[in-house]
Amino acid sequence: MSSRSITPVRPLLPVPSRDAVELVNTQASGGFVSFQYSYTEVSSRDGRTHVQSNTTRLADGKVTREAFEGELEGDAYRQIVEETQRQMMSWFLPWVPRLGSDRE
């Protein structure tokens, strides 16, 4: 499978929180409780690929939140969709031959 790099059209900038959230720092003994929640949205509008991502995690008694938003070339959306479809086919239907893949 070939490796393609996607270069951002403009630099990725931190996105300010849309809602006021007060993060409470709690100290868990031994840090045995942790979680992570994240999502990434990829959409195509006006011939451009828009990416938005948010991650919230609790680890070692600290809650951290990261968010970014960016814009890529219009072709990036098509590449992401094709690669995702290839991955899903290989995971759930491994016996189906891969059409248009780089393998022989």
C-alpha cells in the first residue's frame, strides 16, 4: 500500500472552547481511573476539506482538553474516504479482492 502525505493548506490553529467548562482537578489515589473521549469530523465544503477534532482525557487526576480545526486541499477528502473504505473492507470482508489497490 502506498504512503501519501497530506499537507495542510494553512496552519492548524487551536480552537477556543464553545462552551464554558470548569475543569476540576481531582487527585485519584494511584491514578487507577482514566478515560479518553475524542472525535474527528472531516467534511467537504466549497471544494475544500475541513477537519475538526476534539479530545478530552482524564489521567493521573488531571482533565485535559485539546481541540483543533483546519483546512486541507479538496482532494484530501476523497483520499480519506477511499482509504477508510479500503480499511473497512479488509477488516470486515477480507476475502473480497481489493479493487484499485496498489497490491498485486
